[in-house]
Amino acid sequence: MDPVSESQSAPDGEMLYPDSAYGSSAMDTDTDDGRTPSTKAITYDEELMHKTILVGDSGVGKTSLLVQFDQGKFIPGSFSATVGIGFTVMLLGDSAVGKTCLLVRFKDGAFLAGSFIATVGIDFRNKVVAVDSVKVKLQIWDTAGQERFRSVTHAYYRDAQALLLLYDITSRSSFDNIRAWLTEIHEYAQQDVVIMLLGNKSDMSNERVIKREEGEKLAREYGVPFMETSAKTGVNVELAFLAVAKELKHRCVQQPNEPSFHIHDYIESQKKKTSCCGFM
Ligand SMILES: Nc1nc2c(ncn2[C@@H]2O[C@H](COP(=O)(O)OP(=O)(O)OP(=O)(O)O)[C@@H](O)[C@H]2O)c(=O)[nH]1
Ligand SMILES: [Mg+2]
């Protein structure tokens, strides 16, 4: 299933946050499901964090109001409705495992090469994908892996419907820390949250220290799906997000006579398809 691009393109002059590896677009922040972690509103004091939900009929101007607040300007032109079905996906894992790069690869199809800019607090971007001809909007929260931001990100766990937990196949410590991440997830996240383990930087085979089998074993132990990804080459990046989108959509909207969806089976079948074409 190919992802479809978002119906609203980012406005000119997209605001770039100096601490962020990429810009955050106000057009991306208006969600019908009301999860609106405006980058502006985020402070690093958990007590002061709040959420504001824009509700109202389609076309009344919720998105325009938000753009006016975030960027101080009105975006004229064609009206394009914000899609109705949406889920929040959170990226977790140690600093430098490639969370931001994975998101940029998925959202923009590009690789953020060059100097590493650690994420501060939390950033987010939206992407709409098509699942069985239903438009599913994923709001993807890119968290800071650095320890000092842990209390900020904890506050967001409970709002996430899916968590992509990353380690770096060239970093033993990032893999060893996965157990600690899963402990935190069980403490702070929703009980039925979809979790997927990703071994990132699979392109760096010369520097690999974590065998694929080790990742598979750990994932089996926790009963979560697993795959290796590369934000650099794009291997399995779309598959990871699409599998999560499919799982969430099937949980939310089950059409009559539609076969039930099993994320493990889907991933295995898709991975086989990819490997038989020589891309893995
Ligand atoms: N070769 C290779 N390098 C990668 C890949 N993904 C990320 N990197 C590099 O790894 C470094 C860290 O990437 P980020 O995406 O910024 O890491 P992060 O997990 O977001 O880090 P924090 O924001 O601190 O939590 C950067 O220098 C990237 O260029 C990958 O798949 N392959
Ligand atoms: Mg980052």
C-alpha cells in the first residue's frame, strides 16, 4: 500500500526551531482526534504542560486559527479537510539511534546526513497513509533520547497508540537499554499500546555489533514485532509505519467480512517479499 501525501502542504516560510533537526509545521498540528502537542506550548516542566483541543464543524477554520497562532499569518487558498481517522505514534530509544532520521525518511523520503543534532524535548510531524483505501493520519512524536528529557516524554506516553522502539545495531548499549525502555513503557503507556522493536542503521554492516537474531530473540521474549531498518537507505522504514497504521486502523474500523489483521504475520509476509527482491 503506497502512502499518500498529506492533503495540506506545508506553508511557505515553515518555522524552523533552532534545536530541532527539522522544522515543525503548524499545518501538521491540527488533528480531529484532538492531540495537539504544539511545539510552542511545550515546556520542560511537566506541571506546566497543557493541551488545547480545537473542535468544531468542518470548514469553520480550526486549522487556520492554529496557523495564525503558530506562525502569525493566514494561509489563503483552497480548503482541504483534515482527515478524520488519526493515531499517535511515538518514537523512543537512546539518543543517536536514529529516531529523527527515521521520521524524516518516512515523512520526506530523505536522509539527514551530516552532523547530529539531538532532539530537544519532543517534536512531531504528521503523515497520511492509505490503509485499505481509508486515509489514516499518523501524528508521529519524535522524542529526545537524552536522559535529561525523560520526564518530558513520560508525560506523552499515555497518549500514544503505538510506540516504535529503536536501537542502533552498531551500539551495544542502545540494545542493552531496550529492556529499561520496555519497563518504562509498561509503567507509563496504555496497556494495549502497539509496540514495535526496530534495529536501525542496518546499512552499517561493517560496524554491526548486534546480530539480527539477538533483536529477534529479544522481540520474541516481549511478544513484539521486530525488523531492522535503515533511515539512510530507507529499508523497512515505510513498512514499519504502515504495519502500525494497519494494526491501529483494523482495531478501530473492522469492516464486515474483513479478515482479522495480525501485525506479526503482515510484517513477516512483507519482509519476505522484500528479501526475495534483494533489498534486505
Ligand atoms: N548510517 C546510518 N546513520 C544513521 C541512520 N539513522 C541515523 N543515522 C545517523 O545517526 C545519528 C543520529 O541520528 P538521529 O536521528 O538524530 O538520532 P536520534 O535518535 O533522533 O537522537 P536524539 O534526538 O538525541 O534522541 C546522525 O548522525 C544520523 O545521520 C541510519 O539508518 N544509517
Ligand atoms: Mg532526534
